[in-house]
Amino acid sequence: VAALRKSTREYLNWPNVIAAFVDGAKNALGVALACACAGIVIGVVTLSGLGIVFTQFVVGLAQNTLILALLLTMIAGIVLGMGMPTTPAYIILTALLVPAIIKLGVIAPAAHMFAFYFAVLSAITPPVALAVYAAAGIAKADLWKSGWAAVKIGAAGFIVPFMCVYEPALLMIGSWPTIIGAFVTASCGILLFAAGLHGYFLTATSHWQRVLLIAGGLLLIDPGLATDIAGAVLAAIVILAQWYGRRQLAGKPDDPAPAKQIP
């Protein structure tokens, strides 16, 4: 790739190629150790049958409460996804937990998407976050700090599967006006929720603005006209406050330069 660009072609020489091999070998050591530890977890989960026992325990614990069943399925998906690749984890969830969710009134596509989504999200969830291992190796960063940073960045994504369960229109199920309305309000809700978590919207947010953004985002995510209106009102309050603050900051004159002292 470097040889294809004129600006980088001059750096393509044997000393640089050898140095790249050396750096690659050194960077691979940390990732190899992390993958070896992850392999121990994978072996324990698969060979001991812990995955199947865990999912059966979740089914018995959830009983007939949908939200509890969803939360336990979320935990099961993350745990199984940390111990094995996404596809086997999803297959186990499909065999043991998805039928229980469907019996509680969830439509089949939403139930399967819920299980699959959290099996995928396990790639950024410590302690066995395989995607984070690769990213931390490239960035030469600490594994645990990178893992928690990945969870914080992807925190809004943990709500999306619940949205699919309670609002099937997000899976293109229903009339087009309902689908479009659900898509717009859910997208705005996720945007507000993520802004509240990270503390930045139009500008850096204060504590009360973060609370309003998180609350407004959750209200917009929740399907229903009343909750959508309430979430829009909270979002409007924060937008007006930040817009007014930016105007004040822009109109504020710079500090005058100190007068020169005459010796």
C-alpha cells in the first residue's frame, strides 16, 4: 500500500521493512497473551457445559416477567459471547432462551435480534473483549482501560435491543408511518442519551443538562406519543440553554491587553 502512494514510497526501504517486522512481533506478544487467557475461558465454557447450564438457570429464574427475562438474556448473551464466538453463543441462546422470550409475547424477529445483538456486543465487554484486544494492541494502550472506554462509548447501543423488542417498527414491521416515526424518535433518543453519557452536546454539558439529556433520550426511546413529547421538551430545554450560552460566550469581549508600563 505504501508503494502505491508517491508521498510514502520513499519510506519503503529495507531498514524500514525490517523495523516494521520487529514492531509487529513485539506488538503481537501482548495480544497473543490476552488471546491465550481468553482461550482458557472459552475452553472452560465449552468443555464443562457451563453455557447450557447457565442459560437453563436463566430460564428458570425469569419466570413470567418479560423485562427480567430480557435482562437475564442480556447477561447470558454477554457472558456466552465472552466465552465463545458470536455464532455459537447465538445458537445456544436461540435454543434455550429465545423460545422463552417468544412465549412472553415478543415477536420472533425481535427475540432473535435481541439475543444476537448482545452476543455481538460481548466483543467490547470486559474481561474477554476480543475486539478491544485488537484495538488496544494497535493503539498500544492498557487492555482494561480500553475495555471500559469501549463500554462507555457503546453504552447507548445496549439499549437498542430493548427498543427492538418494545417497538417492532424498528425492524421494519408495521405500517410505514409507524416505522418512520419510530426510527426518527429512536434515533434522536439514542443521540440524546449518548450525549448525556459523554457530557457533550452542542457544547460541554453541565450536570443538570446531562441529567435532562439522559432522561429525554430514554423518553424518546420509549414508544408512545406522551413520552415522545416529554422527551422533546427536555431536549428543547437543553438545546436552548446551550444555544444561549454559546451566544453569550461569542458576544463576550476578549480580556483587554494589559497596558504597557512606561519605564
